[in-house]
Amino acid sequence: MKNVSITRIIAALALTLFIPTVWADDEDDVVKIVYQCDFPDVQRVHLMLNTLNNAVKYYEKNLIQYEIDVVALGPCLQYFMKDFKGTGFAAKPYLERGGPTGEGTRKRFNGLKLLGGDNITFFACQNTMDKKNVKASQIADNVEITPGGIVKVIDDQRDGFAYIKIQ
């Protein structure tokens, strides 16, 4: 009889310790954020990168599960490119503190991706790519292509993502 009671106590204790772990993995506990980047202004892009960096560091430090999508459409697509040759951005690619090739911004995006890992995803708008004659090979390696940037933003919002746009 005593063995049965001890077994039940151990099982109840194990179950009590296990349940919070299962609940913590619940999808409702994942912070979901979508950033819409549709502006050419480098200062706004760097402000966006600052806020992204702060969020990622906070969630990582506090062991909070998160998923962040950054969707580039329109003129912001140029920040997700590695080559401008033959595109609608070739005549005047973005200018910024990191030099005319955009290395400073690209390094910040890459650093953010390294920090956030699989929790952060960058998306390039295929519609903008088509309008600006941008090939998939001209998009940075850590960027996924979505058929329509604005549709991706809308779909993320419908899936419970908080919407952020730097003004």
C-alpha cells in the first residue's frame, strides 16, 4: 500500500512539473510581430532595426518565445538586395552611413538574423521585384520571397501578429 501511495505522489508531482512546460510551448504564448518596411529613408530603416534589435534582445534575455517577420515592399526592397545591376534601383541605390553599397545596413540585418535565428524572417515582395526588374539572385541570401508583401502583412495580422510600421 505504501508503495502505491508514494508512486501516486511521485506521479502527481511529475505531472505538476510537466504541465507548465507543455503550456509554455502553447502557440498562444508566442509573441508574433510583423514589421512592414515600405519606405526608402535610411534613418527610418535604422530606427526599425533599433526597435527590432531591442525586441529580440528582450525576448532572448527573458526566454520568451517570439516570431518576427520583416516584410520589405516598394522602395524598402532595396535594403534586402545584394546587387542592383539592371534593376529599377541601379540609378540611385540607397545612401546611408555604411557607404553607398549599403554594407552598414546589410551588416545590421545580418547581425539581427544571427541574434534572432529562426525566430526572425525577412521577406521580399515579388510584386515589387517584378516592377523593379529584380531577380531572385539579387536578393540577400537570408531573405525569403513572398508573392505580395502587403498580402503577407495582412495574412500575418490575420494569424495574430502585432503590426508595426516605423513612421
